[in-house]
Amino acid sequence: MRFLLFFSLLILPGCQQESTQNEGPVRTEAALIYENGLAYDGCAEHIQLLSDSLLYRPTPATLPLLQKALTDIPRQPTSNGRAITIRFVNTGQQTTLECGWGKKSQVGELEVLEITKR
């Protein structure tokens, strides 16, 4: 009986912490990131996950992580994108991405946790 009580006390705090989050699980995926090219291609900085080829924007709080990665990681020879591995949480929210000379689209929002060169 003591073992069951001890085990419950160890497990319950972890369960409570998980249930208070309103966001999705932490994921790690291959992606491409693109710099703010509004002046020459009409697109603000964004993320393209390779698993679904959709475009995403970082949350305003995590935009500096994307901007730092854009300065630290070199472009690919055949693309303006930079090949990265990204750890993130999909917030489930939609945000606006300006891409295509004034065209604004609703895209998914990611809370970026870490970006590393792939």
C-alpha cells in the first residue's frame, strides 16, 4: 500500500503539469526558414515544415529566435531557404503572413523553442 501511495505522489505532479498546458506537444522536425524579403519577393520571414510543406509564422515572443537563426545559418546554394531542425509547439492559432506583394494569408503559428542547422 505504501508503494502505491509513493508511486502516486511521484506521478501526479507530472500529470497535473501536462494538463494545464493549452498548447500541443513539443515536436522536432526538419524545416526551411526564410528571411524577411518583403522588398524583393514580397514575403515576410516564415517557416516551412518539410512534413506538410505548409508555411508558418513564429509567435511574436519567439520571432527573435527565428531572426537570430537567419543571421547565423547560411542559405542553401539552390534556395533562399535555410535548412534547419526546429523544436516547437504548434499553438493552434492562426496569424497573418504577408507573402506575394501585398497578399496576406492566414497561416499556423508556432512557438519556437530551438532552431539548429541541419
